[in-house]
Amino acid sequence: MTAVLTRPGHERVEEARSRHRPSNLDTKVTPYLFVAPFFLLFGAVGLFPLLYTAYVSLFDWELGADAPAFIGIDNYTTLVSDGQFWNALFNTFSIFLLSSAPQIVVAVLLAALLNANLRARTAWRMGVLLPYVASLVALTIIFGNLFGPQYGLANDILETIGIGPVDWQADTFGSHLAIASMVNWRWTGYNALIVLAAMQAIPKEVHEAAVVDGAGAARRFFSITLPMLKPTIIFVVVTSTIGGLQIFTEPKLFDPSGGSGGGAEHQYQTVVLYLYQSAFQSFDLGYASAIAWVLFLVVITVAGLNFLLTRRAVR
């Protein structure tokens, strides 16, 4: 017979190891428990309101009415022939293009400047974030005075170069430009810091190798920096698209009359402003829910197109 010799305490060590070894239940269930709080919260405050809005859009649901009546897709067919909705959609896209496109370009250039060897770099980087931290109401009041039709600084500058004054609140393109300037002022620095963080994550060895090969600063920026910023630029483009197509506060506060927002002739009324007017002024919750779902589909479509275009453009 062969005797098996074991060290004293070896059996107790093996027993302890087997007791602390994770079971199959732990490895399969525990990860889902860790991520469950996010999805539960998202389902409560995100997914459920979205699905409930789709349900409400199928009814003639007026606030204070006795009982909503089921009308199917009548709200959507009415929306297709609603001229005010198409005007609001045009205004939304106009303000979005005037704000998001220059905003992203300036944010990338500003991030490149902040990535240089500047004195007091932390102060400069904090400074570009101040417009985002400042009160949006105060910002709108300042820009409302800046683009004032009579005593605004913008018209004074135009008159000094021989251009007549512009009624920024009444003119369609002028109001879109004024609102877009507010959006750019607030969000450009925020996006610049996101791009700056991605720039600083690029390995220095890549730039050093390019310098050894004789590449100049501009060549390194377009051939190395921009392609390596591709995921971050895609993220900034998609988030800017989502936020730009849901713009509400700036045009709402830009109305000098303090009314429903969007101007006397709806010259800068956005889709979200029209949704707000339908829901909380006309109290037509069914029609407002249809507007919300159409806007949701528009945002998803445009964000997807921007994602694909940005992937191909930044290589």
C-alpha cells in the first residue's frame, strides 16, 4: 500500500479555499445585480414615460376632460397637415445647423489651443466652462440686450460697418442667428473640455515619432490628432444633435413679450416649444404626445445619420 503524506493544516487550507471560491450563481447573477439599478431607474423615468406617451398619442386626451376617446393615428395624420408643426420643424433644424456645426469646429480648435503649453492652463480651462455654469436666464437676458432692436450692441456694430439695423426678434434668420449664438456661447467650452480630455489621452510617442519623420504641427493635427479623436468627436456630434433638436429654453426666454415663446409669427418657435404650447396652453395632451413621438423619431434618425457621416469623415 502507498501512504499519502500531507502537511499539517493542508486540509484546512483547502477547505477554506473551497469555501471562498465563487460559485456559479455568484459569477452569473452578481454582475446583473450590479447593473440592475441603472436599468430600473431608466425604466422608471425613461422607458415608461416614453411608452406611455405613445399610448396617450392614440387618444383625444384633453386635460380636465371626462374620459379620453380612442382615435388611433388621427393625431399623427393631423400633424402631417399641420403647417405650424412644419414651420417649427424648419426653425428647429435652422437653429440646430447654425449652432451645432460651428460649435463642434470651434470646440476642436479651442481644445487644441488649450492643449498647448500655456501659462495658467488650469485657469484658461476653467474659464471656457464659465458660460456653461452661468445661469441660463441671466445669459438670455444679456443676449436679449445684446441683440436688442434699438440699443443692442450687435446693431451698433452693424451700423459702424455700413449695414442697417436688424430686428433680431422679428426677423426669422436674425432670431435664429441670435438664439444659435446663445447655444454656442454656452456649450462650446463644455464640448472643448471633452475633446481636450481625449487629446491628452493620445500617447506622446505617436507625436514624437511624427516629429522625427519631419511632420509639421498642421500635418500632425490632421493626420494624427483628428483620426485618434474619432470616437470623441462622434460622441460630441451625437450629443449635440440630441440637444440641438430639443432646444427649448433659449427660444422660450428670448421672446421679449414673455408669452408662449417663438415670436409673434412663430418665426423662431421650435418643435419642443410647439409641444409645450399644445400640452400646457391648449391642454391637448394627445396631440402633444404625437408631437413628442415624431420628434423622438426625428432625433433618432438625424443622430444616426450624423453618426455615420462622422465615422466616414474622420479617418
